[in-house]
Amino acid sequence: MVSRWRRLRPRHPAQFVVLGFAAAVLVGGVLLMLPAAKAGPGGATALEAVFTSASAVCLTGLVVVDTPTYWSGFGHVVILALIQVGGLGIVTFASLLVMLVSRRMGLRARLTAAAETKTLELGDVRAVATGVIKVILLLEAVTALVLTLRFGLAYETSWPRALWLGAFHSVSAVNNAGFALYTDSLTGFTTDWWICLPIAFAVIAGGLGFPVLFELRRRWRRPRTWSMHTRIVLWASGVFLVGGSVFITALEWSNPATLGPLGVPGKLLAGFFQGGMPRTAGFNSIDIGEMRPASWLGMDVLMFIGGASAGTAGGIKVTTFAVLFFAMYAEVRGEGAVNIFHRRLHRDTQRQALTIVLLSVAVVTASTIVFMVFTGIDLDRSLFEVISAFATTGLSTGITADLPGFEQCLLVVLMFIGRLGPITIASALALRTRVRMYDLPEERPIIG
């Protein structure tokens, strides 16, 4: 038995990360199945509980039941805790608990936490792990304060209720989860600048990634010393944020079911808010199901790309997209190396980026085909739902709750893969890592 356990126990750091997230989903599902977690009589079904748990841990926001009315106060607390743990990272959270108890972190824990937080040096793992929780808690506290004051002063909400609403939506926003305590998400606050802007800025900050936030804190006055990663993230995030906002505002400007009835300031606010949410946060201030198909397609692209690495965002990440963009640019210009912001890009990074994109495209394509075959739903809605789950965005055209059980299980798998990344999943499933000790003869096929 001992020898069998030694063969089966996790060895690769990626396996610990995958098992940690899977355990969190299962524990959350069990808690949500308790009768105390449901507002009405009885308990939630296994699928409802596991789906909600996976959506919270994976920071997605897709739901099969109405969050504010279906779950009780205990259920909401469980969902909030799952979001917080999912945002910190399962292994990072466990490592912090170990450090608090024993004041030290072992080598295996450092390797696993490094795999989860994308830390480059083992010596930085402890500092990064503690820094992550400090940054998240600070962003959540500031956002919660603004939202609490707004809910309490402008909407005649009791202060205990306003504090709960502010805290819940703050945690959900900073972690890019997209869960809301309103049935229609934030469509009741479409023109409220003091609700939409704090949530939007919290989503953007969480989507920048912890390495970028750490570096900006230390060197915000010295942009010339910023790393290539930080420059790529800020440049690409700015482009997609502005481009997405302009795109959504322009296409939905005259749509009577979305931005049409609003005044110019309201249209600009709603366009900015909805243009930023596809970067992996599932809040919506307008009805997604009533948007034009062209808007859905544009949001598909934004969701698929997502936010930055080593943060709470999903998608293939803006750094992956930027690396392939600059590689294409260098190839068109006939340059021998890929140069980004006066730095030469390592070739292994290009290969990794290409692998992520191809695996992601394969997962999204296959899942979309399955959706269309088994549900009969058209391509626009099927593709939107699949990408939203895979990119851990949480936006929906309104079909999630009505899907058959098999398709809902497929969404759970997509959320899980999207949160951890296809390479992490593949590494965890690999039986062993093989290192080739020799090089084969080189030959080139004809390309193009």
C-alpha cells in the first residue's frame, strides 16, 4: 500500500495546484448542499452546488440559480469565501497558513506556490505570497468603503446591509469573479458613477496581475526601469480597455434594448463599464442577451484574450497575445529576433505562447461544437457561453440556467481548465517529464 501511494501521490507542482483547486470546489459544493445554504426548504442539488462552487473558486460568475434569492446568508458567505480563496490561490492560501503556524515554508511548498503565483525565483515566493494577500485586502477595503457609503447614503440601505453589499461586491470585483447580490447583476445601477466606476477600477486592478502591481508600487516614478512584463501588460491592457469600450459604445449606441434610451453621459459610462468587463469579470450593467451579435463577437475576442498573468484574470492573457503579435511583426519585417520595448524576447516564451493559444483554440472549438450538437443553440450564443466559461469571465446571454445537465458539467470543466490554464492541466496529467539528452538533425518544411 505504501509503495502504491508513493507511485500515485502528486510529484509535479502543477499536480498539487490542480488537486488543491479540485478539493476546494468539492468542499465548497458540499457546503452549498447543506440545507442551511439554501434560502428555501431543502438543499441544493449536487449539480447546482458544484457548479456554483466551481464558478466561485474559478472566479467566473456563471450561475445556474439566482444568487441573491436562491442562497441564504450562509450560502452567500460560503460563496464569498470561495471567491476569496480562489483569488488568493489555493496553494498560496495554504502556504500562508503554514507560514503563520510554523514560521517557515518548505521547498516543496515553495515550488508549488511558485507554480501557482508564476514566481520566477524561489527566494521571492514567501514575499510574493504575503504581498498577494496584502494587495488584495487593500484593494478590497478601499472598494468596499466607497460602495458601502454609496449604498448607505444614496439608496436608503441600512448600514449593516450596505456594509455587506459593499464587502461582497468589492471582493467579487477585485477577484474578477462577477458574482452580484442582485438578480439582474448591476443593471439597476447603469448610470450610477459611484457604483460602476469603483467596481470597474477594482476589476481592472485585479486584472493587471500581482507582479505588475508590486512593480508599480516600487517604481511608479521610474517607468524607464519597468520590466518587459509590466510594460506589455500596461500597454496591452490600455489598448484593449479603450478599444473595447469604444467598440461596445459605438455598436450599442442606438440599440433600444441597451444603450439607446440612455443620455450621453449614461451611454459613455455603460459603454466603458461593459467594455472593461469582458476582461474576465462577469458584471453587466446592460442586458447582455439584448446586445447585437456583432457586439457578442467583439466580446468573444476580448474574453478570449482576458487580462494579465499571475492575477485574478482569465483568458489566454494579454502577455500571450502581445508576444505573438510582436513575433508576427518581427517575421513580417524579416527580423531574426523578436524585440519588445528594447529587449530581446526569449525563444522559449514564443513557443509557450503559441502552445497556450493553440490548446485554448482547440478546447473552445471542440466545446462549441458539442454545445451546438447537443443543445441546438445557435453559434453566436454557444461560442459566447463557451468562451465566457473558459476565460472565467461569467458573462452570459441568458442560457446558462436552462442548459441540460451535461452541458452545465461541460461548463464546470471549462471553468476549471480556464482558471488553471491548459498547460498547467496538461503538466498535471503528464505521467512523467521527459528531457531529451540529444538533438535530432534539423530540417525545415515549406510554410505558407
